[in-house]
Amino acid sequence: MENQEKLDEFQARIDAGEKIEPKDWMPERYRQQLIRMMSQHAHSEIVGMLPEGNWIERAPSLKRKLVLLAKVQDEAGHGLYLYSATETLGIDRDELVDQYLYGNAKYSSIFNYPTMTYADICAIGWLVDGAAIVNQTMLARSSYGPYSRANVRICKEESFHKKQGYEMIAKMASGTPEQQKMAQDAVNRWWWPSLMMFGPHDSDSPNSAELIKWQVKLKTNDELRQHYVDRMVMEAEAIGLEIPDPDLKYNEETGHWDFGDIPWDEFWDVVKGNGIMNRERMKARRAAHENGEWVREAANAYARKKKLQQEKAS
Amino acid sequence: MTTETKELTKKEAFLVYLLRLADDRLILGQRMSEWCGHGPQLEEDLAMANMALDLIGHATALYEYAAEIEDEGHDEDHFAYFRDDRDFTNLQLCELPKGDFGFTIARQFLFSAFSYFQYERLKDAKDEQFAGMINKHLKEIKYHLRHAREWVIRLGDGTEESHSRIQESFDELWMYTGELFYMDEVDKLMIKEGLGVDSSQFKNEWKKLVEDTLTEATLTVPDWDQFMMSGSRKGIHTEHLGHMLAQMQFLRRSYPDAEWK
């Protein structure tokens, strides 16, 4: 049992808005929740490279190819510092990677949808990174210091990602008839999955209350989702794209946009592994890991040899 | 039909020269970008995306300048998306499939080492805009060379498996290295105008760097006098290039009137 006095003291620090640092005392449950959330965030950045990487080679202009490359490079970087931040909680990156490649650890379900057309890449930038920013802006104020700082850094780069996606989908929306069709089709397919990125409704989200109590999260899934919808409705309207929700309606009383029922059955199907790309994503990541084993072994063997040589010399 | 060859003008030669440099970088960058999300470790995913970004960025700048020199209302995308296999003048070395990580590294090392010596000299070209560009890109090439060189040593002197894998890659790549030093009337005119470099002048330095690195990596230096491939600067390629271009160009060519920038 953890000492109640310590728990109270910890809660008092949280309530006073203090940041918790790696060497500080923390409840085991707080540590576990953070490991789960942060590593899931890291895995998502890595898996997220695959649907976007799918269009680097086919990007329709050199400028767009460079933008996409810069974006996936950022994502690898985000993965890297999120893993480092998670390691401050006393767990190795190797172990975390094992947990998602061969165990039960999850990554964001959004990446289990296919990027069929180039407009999907633009929709990901606008809608998916847009949703990620809403989430990460909140996480930048999270109570755990290393996670908070990682998100501050990530947010800066994500806003560039969102901007380029929005800019290009806007161009397509006012482009040739084929481009317009492609852009609208992408929005139709990515809208609901984007809303699902905020997770289940608060009533179905068992971890929420605890995470908010500890200020790991500062807002609930539904609050974040509403904030996102309000913003996206305006952005879609500005570029002449339609949001595929017949129930979308401005509510004078609340000052928010009401929206239709989220297809949760689909969400849970994808979470359970039945999205179009679930198997492919895992196969690709496992293959990368397994095909890279000889490289990592060689690097380790070489480092050992050099160390031994140095020790002998001195 | 006439077989008489017209003498190259400085402008024509400069355009060809810029396109050869740019094509090498675009095609190699395109190959490198195939690694995205499939690297052996996260640090290398980052490094390879970064190098692909540099290479394609360098190509873009060179194509932009080529469009300016050509002065026919084209832009950089024209050269990347609307030329065919026979128009591309990249080295065959650059278009070969990415292979395993060792193959990618071995190729990157051979190419970066060549680029390094080439750019070290090109940076003094008698054309301010061109020289400025080269100078800027040289900084990144130095990083690519260091990165690839360190990996050649690590893999060569790592485990038995990594040693034999990268040795095989060098053996396979060797016959594509002859073309690095190919020179024709375009190069001669560019050298005369102070815009190009004489690659024979640094061939020994390049060979020495390659030999020293392979030796440090406990690898065997393949036979320099073996048969060497040729023809890429005149648009002769392996069958791999066509497939790459088909993929790279399909969307842009399907909707050529659309705005894609």
C-alpha cells in the first residue's frame, strides 16, 4: 500500500500546478498510466509514417514530395523523443517496442485506414494532425514534466503539418473537377475516424477521471472533440468542403456545433484489429524490426569491440 | 537525316550539366525515401528521411536553375515529371533498387564520397548562383558522407553476417562506379568555361578514401580493373528506372492541368 500521506502530498503538488519530474515520488498507478499513454503516443508516431510514406514516391510535385518527407522525418523525431521521455519512467525503449510489435500495446487506430489517393495525405495533414494538435496542446500542459516538454516541441512541428495539409486540400477543393472530387471523397472518409481519435465518450472512458485528477489530461475526450468540431466546421466552410454529417447543426444555446452519432461499432472493430490496414501495418513494422536485427547486432558488436580496444590501450 | 554534330553552346552544355547533377540526386533521393517507416532502427528512419530530403531538395534547386538557364517557361517539376526514361541522365548507380540496409549504405558511401570531392571543386564555379547553391549543399553532403562512412565501418567490422552482407553489396555495386568519372564534350566545355570540374583530378583521392574506409572496415577492396557499366549520361539505364518513373510520375501526368504545388 502506498502511504496515504505521500499520496495526499502528491495530489497537493498536482493541484498547485507543479510539474512532476522523473526523480520525484509518484504513485505506481500514475507511472503506469503515463507509460501506457506516452508509449502509445510514440508508437502512433512511428506507425503514422507508413500511410504517409505510401505517397512520398508518388507525390505530384517536388515541393509536395519535400513537404511530405519533412513531415515523416518530424514524425520519426517525435517518436524518438517520446520514447526518451517514456524511458524516464524506468522502462527501456526495446521493451516498449516489443510490447507493440508482439504484445498488447496499442497505437492510434487512425493509421489503420488506407491512404488511397493523394488527397488522403492532405486530409491527414488537415484533419488528423488537426485533431492531434488539439490533443497535444492540452498534453503540453500535462503534469509530468518530460511529457509536457515533449508535447511543446511536437506542437510546434504539428502546426506546420496541419497548415500544409489544409493549404493543399484547399487548393484541390478549388482545383479541377477531379481534384475537387478527390478532396471531398477524402474528407468523407477521414471525418469520422478523426472524431474517433479523441477516444470513446467520457461515459465509456474508464481512465479519464483518474487522468484528469492527476492532470495528465486537462480535458475530457468529449470536451476536446467538441472543441475540434467547432473549429473544423469553420475551416471546412472556408474552403468549400462539406462535412459528411447531416446532423451537424449550430446550437445557439451552447454556442457549439451539435454533431451526429459517431459510428462506434466501426471504431471498436478497428481497435480490435479489423481495420483495412491493421494487419499490413503490423506486418510492415515487424518486418522492419526483424530485417533490421542484423544491423543493430552489428552496431552493438562494433561498439563492444571498440570499447574493448580502448580499455586495452589504456 | 544528318550525322553532322553541331557544336554545343555554353548554354546547352550548362543545362545538360545541371540536369545530370539533379537527376542523380532526385533518383537517389527517391530510392532513399522508400525506407520511410522501414528502417532498422528509429534513428536510421530519421537519418534516411533526412538524407532523402536533402538529396531531393538539392535536385529541386538544380532543376529550378536549369529551368532558368533553359528559359523556355518550364519549372523544376517539368524536368522531374515530364521527361521519359531516355531523357534521364542519372548514374545507373543511383537507380538500382534499395536492397538491404547494407546495400543502401554502400551505395550512399560511394556516391557521397564522389559528391564531396566534386562539390569541393564546383563551389568555386564561375557563376555566383550555381556556386552559392553548391556551397550550401556541400555542408549536407559532408554529413551524408560521415554517416555512410561510419556505417560502412560498423557493418564491415561488426558481425560475420554484417561483414559478408556489406562485402557482397560493394562487390555488386563496383561495376557501377566507373561511370562516376565519365566525361564527355559537355564536361570539357564546362571545364573550359570554369563551370565544371575535371573528375580525373580527384579520382585518386576518391579511390584512396574508398580504399582506406573499406580497409578500416576489414573489407576487401574489389577489383578496380573489372568490367564497368556505362551509358547513363546518354540516357542508357537499367530496367529499374522505368518502373521508378512510372510510379513517381503517374499522378502528375494523369492530371497535368491541375495545380499540384
